[in-house]
Amino acid sequence: MKKPYYAVIFTSTRTAGDDGYGDMADFMEQLAKKQSGYIGIESARQEIGITVSYWESLNAIHDWKQQADHLLAQKKGISDWYNSYTVRICLVEREYSFNRGT
């Protein structure tokens, strides 16, 4: 990814049951991929869910937060899916990685 870019880190704890959460998470990922400025996403869910999405600019992040279907998902998250969540927005200026043999 071309640097610098932004990472939105969403951590959460869930309520019991799925109640449509999995389908909405899949839909949000597909929808985010269509947003201008979107770069990518990584996600893991155990006791704490962590989703990191990558964006070209703060404006792209703002536009995603205001997207109509995403607004509905945010409301459903507060009313049904999350006990708690935190959003962190970070500027990524440097990255490095290791990959064994691919």
C-alpha cells in the first residue's frame, strides 16, 4: 500500500447470538470495497472482535461513516450486536512484514 494511508481499527465485544450479524458484516465488507478511497480490510473475531480497514484519506473514512447502509448497520450494532466498541483512526507511515515461503 502506498504510504501514508489511514487505518480504522474497530474493536468490539458482542452480545449473545448472531441475530443477522454475520450477514451484515459480509455486506458491509462488500459495500466498503465499492467506496472511493478504500484500500483493504482485515478482521478477526474471538472474545474480542478486531476489524482493521484501510483508507486513502480522512475524507474517505468520513464518507464511509456517513454511507446510508453503514449508518443502519451502526444503529443495529448499538441496539443489538455490541456490548461495547472502540474506533481508532491511525495514520500509517511505515509498515513491515514477514512471509515464510509464499
